[in-house]
Amino acid sequence: MNISNKLLDYAIVYDDRKQVNSGKYEDKRIIIEEVKNRFKAQVENRTDKSVLVVYDWRKTHSGMEIILYAFES
């Protein structure tokens, strides 16, 4: 597999809102979408390029960690 898209930026975001610990996936998904959209807008504004955001997330003992990657699209 050959990925030709250039990595423009990455970020690790920690969120400890009480909704993260609710156990409901829908609550986590809403938080992830907010963080992803904010990160995408920041990168696009800074680079003047359209980006594709890929992310991974994991539940921690007291919150959620979201790892975001912005690739040039």
C-alpha cells in the first residue's frame, strides 16, 4: 500500500468531560466529532490546504485520549 498524502500535522487531545465516562458510545462520538472538526479547521486555516483527518481514540482511567492526524488531500 502506498500512501502519497503528506502528513501536515498531528495532535493528541485529552478530554475529561463527564460524558466520556457515561459508557454511551454516542456521547463519545459527539465529543470526537467536535475535536476532529476543530482540529481540521485549525490545520486548514493555517496551511490553506484541504485536509483529511484520521483519528484513533482510547478510554483512559479518567477521560479519553484522541490522537488526530491531518493529511493533505
